[in-house]
Amino acid sequence: MYEPSDFPPFAVTVDLVVLTVRADELCVLLVRRGEEPFLGQWALPGGFVRVSEAVDDAAVRELGEETGVSGLHLEQLSTYGEPGRDPRMRVVSVAYLALAPDLPVPVAGSDAAAASWVPIEEVTTLAFDHARILSDGVERARAKLEYTALATAFCGGEFTVAELRRVYEIVWGVALDPRNFHRKVTGVEGFLVPTGESTARDGGRPAALFRRGEVGVLSPPLVRAPGS
Amino acid sequence: MYEPSDFPPFAVTVDLVVLTVRADELCVLLVRRGEEPFLGQWALPGGFVRVSEAVDDAAVRELGEETGVSGLHLEQLSTYGEPGRDPRMRVVSVAYLALAPDLPVPVAGSDAAAASWVPIEEVTTLAFDHARILSDGVERARAKLEYTALATAFCGGEFTVAELRRVYEIVWGVALDPRNFHRKVTGVEGFLVPTGESTARDGGRPAALFRRGEVGVLSPPLVRAPGS
DNA sequence: TCAATAGTGTCTCTTAGACAGTATTGC
DNA sequence: GCAATACTGTCTAAGAGACACTATTGA
């Protein structure tokens, strides 16, 4: 009744677009491929989904293996299933977007010769169709900053309003008015929770420290336009 | 070098959430399953991806087979890959969202005993994890009406402002002010293109007919709130 | 003291929403 | 005429953006 021939076999992989903000640049975690195909080229980290493992769980596992950190924001991005996207065999890849604060040096995975944070602007050729996946991931991140509290995922546990503003400015590539930004983000109910502490690490008058709040959706949203 | 055991075999399917607005209700296209498992239960239309076929192309093919119509709006929704979501074998399903105008009676596919438009409110149990997929699809559609011109995909080739407003009201489940709505949608550059024709099919003063414009993203967006 | 950043106040202009009022049809 | 729907005008309150001003630190 269920002939194996009815169900053509596919391999399923997960690919990760892991973004962070470091040194005033939006960076992506890339690995240098240690085997064919595309030996020696930069690629997104990822790997095969195990037979008894949920696809989402495979993404969590790979993210932990690559970054050495757990608990990062992780969401499904899209699925890429063109025949021929992997020259070896028919592979369907489920891509995920992860956002991380500025982490220490990345951990090289077992199947990757080296891992490194690369500024988005400096990425040229990537293995497979990873350039397109990266592009989709960056655009998703940019869009979600507008109407969700996702920007806090780029910050550490505690951060100042100025640090949060830098995230927006770097991801969007625009300048934002510090005063209006301050009024806006502190005015959104549940977005930021004051810790009561303050820090002078940015110079000048000490700034209040905040933690991310419970709110996931921002209303009103922050609009991606200069001068706001 | 590439041992088959390295790449556990999966079956890959596409599932379609096809939505339409008919008789003042948001409806989804469902099929009654003609075989095990879940024999006789309602399910989303879909099927296996062929070995030489892109996943996106499989969705287009299935949509054509089920509706008998081509050129509908179709976008990828999400991918569902829990082990055990199909009792037969390991299946990863890529779900798609399609929006259609009020179509004639749906075509029964070869693997489905019957196909039918079912109001969202009346859907109870579905086969597999299709209830969750449907829920994700409806939420995606509701969200995208706010900031894209997607609502026109529910209308025929030519439509009045009132017909477009009914789409928003039915999908969102809210009442909108006809006067403000008219000013808003006609004010968004490139959203609606006047045909020059008019119709009195809604009674009262004849209304101008419009075609969908080129614009995909609405700015400013329409906000999902009563009284707007 | 100055330089630097944090945070507040205020002004103006745009827009959303409420709703009055006019226009054009069928009956 | 009346009912129904299409469309336009106007008022008000709220928000966005521009930017002056005050506050608090280090050097």
C-alpha cells in the first residue's frame, strides 16, 4: 500500500543565518567548508537533520554547536528546495534566523575548518545558494526590528538606550535622533524594564540600564526612516 | 565519501492553505481524505514533492490541480518537521498560503474523495497537524493585509472599494468606516488603478471599478483597529 | 572650566478617526 | 419623493519629527 517508490527520498538540512552586531557592523557567522563540494568556500553553518529529530530541534542543536551558547533567539526563515542546489543529491534545506549579542570568538564545528564573524558588507561569494538565504535573513531581521522587540536580542542582558539605538542604526544603516528615540522606546509599554542601575561606560552622564521586557510586538512600531 | 547512512531519508510534501472570501465568510479549501491514515477526515490539500521538482513548483502544481485555476497568489508559509507528525514515515511538510477570489466549486483531486470550501469558524478537527498549519496561515493572511496589497488577491479582476472593504472586514472580523476606508485606500499611491468603469451591483449610487495596482507594500499601512 | 552623553520639554505639521454633508443611482 | 450607497469636506486629538534646553558625569 505504501510503496517506497511513492515517496522519493530527500535529505533534509538546516542552515543558520546567525547575526550579531559587533564593532559597529552587522555581522554573520560563517564557516569555511572543510570538505567537498565548495571546499574552502565560506558557507552558512548547518547540517543534516537526524532521523529521529525534529527539524526545529536540529536548528537549536546546530546553533549550540556553532556558538557554544544556548537560549538565543531562533526562528524559522524559509525553506529552499530547488533540485540541484546541492550537487551531491536532492537536499531540502530549512533555513533559520538567529540573533545573538556580541559573543566571544565562535567555536569551529566538526565539519568546518574555521568559523568567523564576517561583516555583511564584506560577504561576497557563498557556497550553495547561501547568498540568497543570507539576503533573506538580513531583510527579515531588518523588517522585524520595526514591529517587534527583537533588537534587544542583539544586546546583552543589560543595556542602555544608546546601545539599543546603535543596534537599530547599524542594522538599518540610518541615523536616528537620540532624543526622539529615547522618548519612543521608553514610552512603549513593556518594551524595556529599568534595572535601577546605571553605567557611564559610554562616557558622559551615566545612562540607566534596562532589561528586555515581556512585550514581543511593539505598538506603536518604530519606523525605519531617518530622523526618527 | 558520501555514505547513504549519512543522509537519513525523508519524504517531503507540500500542504496548501487556500483561503477565499465567499458568502461573507473567510473559507479554506479542504479535502476529505480518501485513504489511510486519517481516512475520511478533513485535511489541507497537498501531496508529495516529486524527485526532480522544486518544492515551490510542487506547490504551484498542487494548487492548479486542486483549484483548476492558475496565477493565484502563493507564498511559502512555514515548514513542519516533527517526527511522528505522519504515522507512516518521516515526512517534512512545506506549507504554502494561497489566496483566491470567490471561485466556482472546487475540483476534487485524485487522492481526495471530495473538496470543499469550509468557513474557518466551522473547522474543527483536521488530519495530521493541519489545524496548526491552518491557524498559522490565517494569522499570516490577517497580518499581511495590514502592510501589503494582498487583499486584492481575494477580489476578482475588477472590484469596487466597498468590495475591497468587505474583504478586510471579513478577514479581520471588524467593522470599518466606509468613508475613511475609501479615502485611505484611494490615497495610497499605486494601490488601486481606476478602470474608468463603474457598477451599480451593490445598489445605490454606482461605484467606480478598480484593478489592483503595482504596489506590493502599503505605506502608510492600514491598521487593524475598529473605526478606521 | 569644557566635552560628552542622558534625558525632558515644546513646537509644528501630518494624519487618523469621527462624522456632517453632497452626489447619483433604483424604486 | 425615499432609500441606499458613493464619495468629499472638515474638525479634533494624537503622534512624529525637529530641536532647544537642562542634568550629570569625567577630564
